[in-house]
Amino acid sequence: MIQTVAAAMIWLLVVCLLPGIRRRRDHSVVTAAITIAVALTLNIDQVYLGIDSVLGGRNFVDLLANISMVVGIYFLSRAIVRAATPDETFEKRDIAGMILLASVIAGITASFSAIVTQGSSTRFMVDYGDQWSAALYSSIQFVYIGYVVSVTGVTCFRFRGDMLRPYFRTAFTFIGVGCSFAVLLVLLVLAMDVLHLQGRLAAMGAVAPIYDAAVVAAMTFLCVGLAIPPVVRRILRRKQSATEAELVGDLTKIWEKTTKKRQNVRLVRDTEMISHQDQAQRLHRMLVEVQDALLVEPGLGSSLDIHDLKVLNAAENYLAGPFVRQIPVRRRKGERAI
């Protein structure tokens, strides 16, 4: 049940991330979310048994799921740390990280091959965790996960206060808390591995409910934190589009009134079809043409009433705002998209 809930949350995160995929240069978060979602989905009993039976009942699905998990965690951490890092040094290719990841994959593959199994098991570590090779198999991947999420969590808490937009600060707070629960999760897994090797099954069973709660908490905080930026950006874009459309409509009357004698210098045409992406550019061009007309013919100002002046002021203030898409905004720490 826990695996199903966790997988569902990650797939919901993927749904939140996909609509903005074309606008992103870096797809690390989407890659990580899909890879982790696949890993968790493979651990759902029905999915696990169905695929493993095709592969000969050798529990290769468990190995595939765990490799997918460490790969996903790597890409997730890299994307978050890149977004939080205040300079461009992290943009370089992560050779050391890739070598470490490859070493972890080789280690869990080698230790998995030494585990003696008897048919497909949906409780792999419960059934075979008393073997040293199984304990090593589990420990290698979770020590790596613990290290990666620790670095990620520390980075989030370190730089969250330097972020310009409130929703970025909130997102990185959630991610940092999620990483903290993930570290707790790793410690619980390592404790259960040791208890299993010692044959203390009752103590291991007592830890299991805490483990389940840590899984849900970690996934919840991480998914919410990762979903906040793209969801908020979409909401802001829709709000911007509505505001731009309203301002363009109000400004069009003023533009027609002030530039009708200057048809030869008009760059905006009445009949032109304007998409949502071009609304701010159209608004900016119309405002410039109105201001130019008023500058060349000051007498036109007398034709403008209080409402017209308010519209001009509103358009100027909007275009000077920090969240208009067409006006470049210098990003501060944590402002690179995740």
C-alpha cells in the first residue's frame, strides 16, 4: 500500500511538471521524477509479479527498481542543487558524481548477484535480508541515497533565504524538510538491515511502521516542494495573460485616438492576430507609439481624460514590473528553474 501511495504522488508530480517541459532548458527534474516514479511503480506487488514472471522469476525487477531509484535521486539532487547554487560553477559536467553513481550501480548489481533467492518475492529484503549479500545490496544504495539527499537538504536550507520570489523560498523549505525525512528513512533502513542480520525480527518489525511513515512524509514534502514552482508559474502566466489582454483592450482606444494621424509610423496593426505570447510585446509597442505621439504633438494630451491617464499609468507600471515575461529579470540565488 505504501508503494502505491508513494508512486501515485510521484506520478502526480510528473503531471504537474510536464506542461512546462518545452520552456525548460534543463529536464533533470522531469527525468528524475519519471525515473523515481517507475522505480516505485515496479515495487507495487501486482506490477512486480507480472513483470518478474516474464523475466524468469529471478527478482530482476527489484534490481531494476533500485537502479532506477538511485539514478532518479542523482538527477533530482543535481537539479535542485543547480537551482539553489548562486553561481554558474555547478553547470559544469558532474564527472565525479557520474563516477560515484556508476560505482553504486555496479556495487548493487554485484551484491544482488550473490543473493540466494527462491522465486519472485514482493518482500525481497524481508525474505532474504538475513543474508550478508542482501544487507550489502540494501546498504550500498541507501548509504548513497542518504549522502545525496543530505547534500541536497543542506543546500536548500542554506540558500532558501536568498531567493527572490516567496514561492521559491517555500518550495525549497518543503524540499529541505523532505530531504530530512529521507535521511531519517535511510537511517531506519540501515537499522533494519542490521537487526535482520542479528535475527532480531521483533525489533525490526517495531521499526517498520516508522519507516512507512517516513516514506510518506518524505515523498509528500518532496513532491509538494517540487510542484510549487511550475504550478505557481502557470498561475502567474495565466494572470499575466488576463492582465495583458485587459490592458491591450483599454490601451487600444487611446492608441487609436493618438496615432490615427501617424499611420506611416505605426508598427502595430489593428488587424494583426496576437497570440498570448505576444501580448506584452504588443502592449509595450502600443504604449511607446502613444508616448511618441504625445511627445511629437503635445496638444493630443488634451484629448485624454482621467480614465485614459489611469490606463497609461497602469500599462507603464505593469511593463516595469519584475514578473513580465518579455522583460529580462536577473535571477538571484535559487532562481534557476526546477
